[in-house]
Amino acid sequence: MHPAFSVIFLTTLIGAGQGMFLALYTGQIYSVFNLVPGQDSHTFYGYGSLLALIFLAMGLLASFFHLGHPERAWRSAAKWRTSWLSREVIVLPSFMGMTFIYGLAHFTGYNPVLFSISDVYVVDLTLLLGFLATGLAFLLFLCTAMIYACIKFLQEWATPLTVVNYTLLGLASGFTLATVFASYAGIQLVSFYAGWAITLTVIAAITRTASLLRNSRIKPKSTMTSAIGIRHTKIQQKSRGFMAGSFNTREYFHNVSAALFKSIKWIFPILVFILPVIILSSGMATNSFAIYAFAFAVQYVGLIAERWFFFAQANHPQNLYYQTI
């Protein structure tokens, strides 16, 4: 497939934004159970939610560059009963709205206690808002990933690993971003978030490697015979049959050399998984904001390469017909 950079930036940016919010809420949950120190709502949770919203908004903006008629974008939500894309279009702004309300409640200090458990664990308004936003965050991961996982004839995508990898990669980048923010804000959760970021990155490396191994062993269900409808034992294509390009040859081929395609396959695991783990571990030893920021930058560049490879690796059955371009 031809990777569209607007979609690449959409999926990586909103993934980091979702992960950032989930990191904030994880910290809040841990503080409720007195497992980590509580943090200032105004500074940490308020501005942290704003940072998550910035990434989500940038991702939403990037999506408009993929539309032929942006003025008709609202129509994309019309088929929510059958389309995962329509569901994503509905869930994304819903999640953004709930994140905004969550951050605003922290920022303004409007956080009344709703009830308590055993007179020890206090459940306040932001805890409830965060719970609702968390549900929307994971639903958004599902909707975004299922846009591709539900396409059965693209065998590289049609696997539960697509959903797992979208979720874990978003969480890993989000917790790395939370580590950077915590270091910048000078709070006590830097090592907490860095540890989570390393753990999620390692788990994501395992599942993404599993998908790479799976895809390397795929046997195409279509053949030249089924592609063009000619039943013959020997079929060899000499030309694509016309002089100019078409939608089929533009959108279903990545148009890079085999050497570059193969190199990206080996480069992105280094940038997404190996280097961030090393850099984050170094940051935990030195407690340096610059090192944490560098870890996120390296990982995000790697995610762009990973997402490019994800799209480029998908081999549309029609390529059997247009194999000579």
C-alpha cells in the first residue's frame, strides 16, 4: 500500500495523546491507593491534560490533509453502525472533550468528593471523569486499529495483533511523553513513568515482533489465475497495459526500492524499542530532562517509520494484476 503521511501523523499523534492521558490517570489512581505521592492538580494534571489535548488536536488536524473534500468531513460519521472509521470520527472528539473536562476540573480545583470506600479511599469527581475518559481512550485505540484489522483481504492487517500493537505503541509513547513532562514539571513521578514506559516499550517490542514474524510467513490467498480470471498453468505479465499511471498504481504500491523497504524494517525496531529503553534507563540514572526528551524524540521518529512500514507492507491482491509498474 502507499503510506499517506497524513494518516501516519494522525495515528501516531493521537496514540501519544491517548497514552499521555492514560499515564496521567494511572498516576492519579496510584496516588489514591497511596502507592505514589499525590501531585498538584493545577500544575500536573491540568497542564498534563492540555499537553495530551495538543497531541490529539495535531493528529485531528493531520487527518484533514487526507480528505479530498474537507468541508464534507462531518459526513464521515454517518455510517457508524457499520464503519470503524465513522466510529473513530465520533469517539475521537468525545475523548478530546472528556479529556478537556478532566483537565479543566483539575485546573480550576472543582473536584468535589463523591464518596469514599472504607473511609480511606476517596473517590472524587476527577476520578470519575478520568474513568470515563479512560474507557473512551481504549475505545479509540480499538476503532483506529479496526479500520485496518477488519480488512480481511489485506492479510498483513487482518489480525488481532494490529489492535494490540496500536494500543501498546500508543501507551509506550504516551508514558514516555509523561516522563518528559514529569521531569520538566519537577514532580516525584519521573521514575514511576519511566519504569512504565520501559515496560510498555518492551511488551510492545514483543507483540510487534510477533506481527513481523507472522507477516513474513503469510501465503497469499490470491494467485495470478484468480486475479485476472485466466485459467492457465503459465501466466507471465509483460506490461501493465497502459502508458500512464492510475489510482490503482498510485495507491496500492509504496514505490520505494526493495533495499529501502527492507532497511526500514530493521531501522524502526531500533528507534522505537531498543534505543528508547537504553535512553530512558540512562535518564533514570542521571535524572536529566534532556535525556528523557531525547528518548521521546527518538521513539516518535521511530513510530513514524513503524507506521510507514505498517502501511507499505500491506500487499493488496490487485497488485497481482498490476505487478509490473
